[in-house]
Amino acid sequence: MEETRRIAVVVGTQGELIGMAPVISEIRRRGFDLLFVHTGQHYDLLLYKNLLEDLELPQPDYFLGCGSRPYGEQIAFIIERVEKIFLKEEPDVVLVQGNNNSTVGSAVACIGVGVHVGHVEAGVRHDYVLGDTNRRIVERIASFCFAPFAIAAENLRREGVDPKRIFLVGDTYIDALVHYSKKVQKSKIIIRKELIMALIWPRCMD
């Protein structure tokens, strides 16, 4: 793989914004060219605006306005539009997070474009059929499976993912909790609730 210079990050939900915030910050700190895409899978204007401000994130380069749709329609909407963006913008690698429809749709779009996918939070299992199915699809597509903890990495190995594609990197939600802890305390109550639930709920499900 040639030297990576342009990194695309695709999110679709408030939880993904929080989970990917430390990754986006590190991409910018290291001087890579960031392509930031928000599908709008979950969207509330006030919450979205305040989250971007609280997490010190830039405005997305693209906001797709996906909104609530049936499962297949939502994924098809994301595949079609994300594929067009990647064909135009030509990122070197695409980072997606978790198990949402935006995650699987964006990863599938990368197949046709021929761009590498990095899956943040790979290997986590919640015994939630839809979410775990989405996650497994992305794990098969991804060139890089970033497992947040040892059990997740073992899940990947046990299910046949090539160990060369598995990287034990730590939990970005914990990174976000540490980095933004002071902001959580100062934030408006609706944002504090969203931050805390997004940080704690996935851990309770493990």
C-alpha cells in the first residue's frame, strides 16, 4: 500500500461522532488530508450542532441527509451517494466505526471504488442480530480491523478473519471520555446525556 495521505472518515449517528472524534483529531494533528462525511442517518439540528462544537470537530465536507428509512433503502441510499463522493475525492483509505447502516453502506461502497477500509470497533459482539450482522459484513470487507479490546480481537480470529488484518488498538470511546471529560461536565444537559449514554451503553452491552 502506498503512503496514505488522504483519509476519509464516515459517520452517521451521534454515537459515531463521539467514537470517531479522537480519530479525527489525531488525523488532523498528524497533518493528513481529512475527508469528513456525515450520512445524516441520525440527525437532530441542535444536537448535531452542539456535538460538533463540544467535540471540536470541523463541519463535514459532505452531509447526505439520509434520515430514517427502511433498512435496505437506507443502505442503498448511502452506498450510491458515498460511492460518488469517493470516486470524486479519491481517498487513500476510509475509516468507519461500529455496526450502523452507515458503516456497512460506506464499506460496501468502497468495494466498487477499490479503496481500503479501516473498521474501528471491529470484533465487538452484542448478540444483536442486525447490528452484529452489519459488523461482520464490514469486517469481511475491511483491510484493517481495529479491535478495541482483546476479546474483540479473539472474536475476529475465531471467526476466520486473517490475523494480519487485526490490530488491537484500544477503545476510542474511552479515549473520548478521557479527552472530553471536562467538556462533559460543562455541557448542556441534553448533550451531556447523549455523550454519557453513547460512552457507557456500548460498554454495558459487552
